Amino acid sequence: MNNLKKTLALMAALVMSATAFVGCSDEKEESKSSSSSSASESASESESASESESASESESESESEAAPAGKTTEVGEVKLATGGDKFTVAAWNGDDVPYLICQWKGITDYKAGVEQVANGEIEGVNFNNMGCQGGEASEKYDNIFAGGEDMDVYMVEADWALKYINDDTKTAPLSDLGFSDANFAEIYSYTDEIGKDKNGVRKGVSWQAAAGGFQYRADLAEQYLGVKSPEEMQAKIGTWDDFVAAAQTISEQSGGKTALADTLGGLWQAYACGRTQPWVVDNKVVIDDFCKNFADTAKALWDCGGVTKNGQWTDEWTAAGTNDTCMGYFVSTWGYSGFGLTAAGGVGGETYGKWAVCQGPQAYYWGGTWMVVNPKTDNAQEAQDFIKSATVDNAQMKAYASAKPEFVNNSVVMDELIKADTVFNQDITGNMKDNQNIYAPLYENVQKIDFKGLITEYDNPCKTNFVEAVKTEYLEGGKTWEETQEAFKDLAAEALPDLDWE
């Protein structure tokens, strides 16, 4: 608990000094709202305000009009069809939706409730569990739409969400369910950007914020870097240059046995969130200094043994956490109960309890799921109630965050839970040295993620093919940067033939 308080104290200091960093829009808007409120109160107290005070008041009112509305849980009337037989929710697996249904329906025994959902025993509710990986769900959704099958609400992944969000025949504006901007005033800004179509219309909303951090072996960090706390580790790897320097030190101290980073793919998940330009501008792919900087950072780590050669989602990837060949993993919120524990050998495993988490060199997210609504829904009222429970109702979100557990997409709820030293899951917490609360550094990171103006439907093919070109050409093949760029263009052109490649 003392470590968490120290972490929160450091976070507060970092927040105050981070005005030049991305992702400060929430603080700016809060400041505007505060200024506007103060001006209004002054005007009410004195009707004989001077002309200068009136001008100041007008200025504040103008700022207030530009700021997001305050949070409200009140929703309007639905504009889509109601009265259908069964409310159908679709997703590629049962990791989240059954629990969300339980929370919505007031079933506090999640274990029993999830079984009820799976057996179709929740009256009026049908869960279409596709039983596949997220990337395969898109094709299945296409088949559902083509066949005119029943589906009211469905889940989309960040990598391909815009395929549906930008298609008015596949997704309805959330305003058609009675939702307003004020309902989502407390969600994290990057999730809001991904949920909007190319015209800025909100089509999707996420109940989770998949913020990432750097999970590392605390014992190895002390042995090779001399650090004894997450704060000291953060100071060692707070920038990508620092990260490379630390990796070189670890490689030298371990005789080349231990890498700092788990995989090139994990490294890229974090690094890619530092991009400041869209991948595609005026129908052309943008290959800028950011791309070259990543390639050079990856090469420095690759050449010194600072990142393993393991592939993600392999046995070697997770085994590296117990055999000392890897010190740390880039891990998002959903990973700490998955491969984060697997990399420790499970509860009671060889390295269980020897881990810690810091923010890492880049604030980033990895993954996440958005709820969207079929325009042909015939259960609009149920859709509204379900989405409201998961994304608008703070009491419901708070209960869900603690019980699931989940890093919910609500800044106020997460702030309250973290400041209360909430233990979200004892198995996850027990994997951390001194029972560190992992959500504290993730909470700091999620507030810094800023994707305003950076989201395009081309992002996933560009990201995937770029890192593949860097790996095969620049790192493994020893090719020049110019040759690597051409290889990337060839791969991306095959995936995105409609772009301008001249």
C-alpha cells in the first residue's frame, strides 16, 4: 500500500509537469469548465458588474460552449425499432459479453450468470458467441449482414472497427439510441476517437480502456540495473533512448542471456502510439521520421540482444518470463490475467510474485473492443439499456471494474478505485512484488494517449505491413532504409490497392 501511495504521488507530479505531452485535453476542458463556472457565480453575486467583468464573463461563457457538456446519465428516446422477440448481442468469444450481460441484469454471481448466458437461460437475451479470434469476426459479421440474420448489438475490434463504423448500413449513430455527448463526458479521449466515423459521428463506445504498461521482472531489474522500485525502473526506461541504453546494459551484465523486451511485435504496439501524423494523408501513405526512428530503435535493440527473437503468442514467448531470457513484457490491461500470469508460470509458478509494472517509454493502448448497433435492430430499447449499463452508469461500471475485474472506460470511476487502493484481483496483484497495484501506472498512461485526428481505416494494414518490412528487411535482411521503405510500400499496396502509390 505504501508503494502505491508513492506511485500515486509520483503520478501527480508527472501530471503537473506533462503539459507538453500528448493527451492533456481532459485537463484543458476541466479548466475551461471551472473558469466558466467561476465567472457565472461572480455574475450571480453581483448584478452591478463592471463592463470589464461582463466582458470576462462573456469570454468564459464562450469557452463553456466550446467545452464538452458535463456528465449525465439521462438518455433520450430511441429512434430505432423496438419490440423484437430477443435481444441479440454478438462477439467473437465469451471473454466479456456474458459478464456485461450479468452486470446489466443484476446477476452478481458472475460464474453462475455466465453459464446461464451460455445456455440461453437469460429471458429475452441471446448471446451469439462466434467462438473465434477477433480478426476472424469481421468475415462472420459480413455473413450475418448478407443473410439478414438477427443481430442488435455487436462488438468490433480497434484494428478493424472503422470498417463498420464508417458504413451507415452496418452501424447506427448512438444518438439514435438517445445518447448524447454528455453521456460520455468521462470516457478516455482515445476511445472516443476510435468510436467516431470519418464525419465525427459517434457510432461506437467501449466499456474498457486497454491501457498498456511495461511489466518486468523486479529481481532481474535489481540484479542488472540496480533498481528497486517501479519509480526507479521508470527513470531508467522513460524514453526510447533510455530503453535502448538499459537494454544494452542488461545484455552486457547478463552475458547476452537476458533481453529487456519480449518481442518486436510488443515493442511496436507501444511505439506505434507515439505517432503524430495519420498513416494516410491525401490518399498517400506517410513514411516520416517516426518510421525511421522506430526502425533504428528496433535495430539497436535487435543487434544488442535487447529484444528477443520470439514470436508473439508462442510458447517461447511466455516461457521467457521464467527462464530469465526476457526481463519484461509490453502488456495491456487484458494481458495481466492472461499471458502476464502465464509468463510467471501461473499462480505459484517459478517467478510468480517477482514482477512489477511501470509506465514504460511510451503511453500506449493495445486492443480494446467497441459496442456498435445494427441500424436494423428491432430491440433499440434493450440496446440502449445494455450500452448505458456498460458505458454510462458509473455505479454499474464501478461494480463491474471491481468484480470482473476490468479497467473501465471512465476516468472518474478509475480515479476513485485507484485512490481507494482497490485490489481488483488477488491473483494478479499477488504476481507483483509487494502486491503492487498495476492499475496505477496504467491509469497514468491512459490519460496521455491522444489520437485526435490520427485515426484512419488504413491504420491496421499500414502498421502490420510496416513492422513486417522492418523485421524482414532492416533487421534480418540487413537492407538499407530505402530498400525497407520500398518493401513496405509493396506489402501495403497489395493490402490497400486504392491508395496513390506513385
